[in-house]
Amino acid sequence: MFGISFGELLLVALIALLVLGPERLPGAARTAGLWVGRLKRSFNAIKQEVEREIGADEIRRQLHNERILEMERELSQSVLPPTPGSSAASKSAADASTAPDKSTPP
């Protein structure tokens, strides 16, 4: 993780034993372990928060892209000429609207 070998850890433990003594070494090791645990939890919390924010940004970006794609589809449908199959239906509808009404006498 930090590039510390077993020999270096053993050297640090030996120096701690000499400096603190055998009576205070277990308490100091426990305190150091608690601090390391707190640091790990803090870093993990920060990491999760950043990942959550990045995920939220990604979702916003995807929604924005989907809206743009939908707008492009609507625009292309309104600009493109009708397909051959739909022109016959629209032509008959146009003829029906321009034909005189035969149900009422002239």
C-alpha cells in the first residue's frame, strides 16, 4: 500500500517498544489502530460521496442527451417529406376535404 516492507515495520515496532516500553505499547498500538480505522472510514466516505456525485452528473448528462436525441427525432420527422405509403392516405384525406358535400342539396 505505502511500499513499507516487513523489515521496516519490524524496525518501527522495535523502536516503539524501546521508546514507549512494554507497559504503554499495547495502548499506543490500540490508539494507532483506532486512528487508522477512522482515517480509512473517512477516506471511504469521501470516496463514496465523490462517486455518488459523479454518478449523479452522469445521469444528468444521459438525460440531457436523451432529450436532445428526442428533439432531433421530432425535428427530423417534421422536416422530412412523408413516406410513399403515408402520402396516399394524406391525399385521400385531402380529396375528401375539398370534395363538395353530397349529403346536402345544392
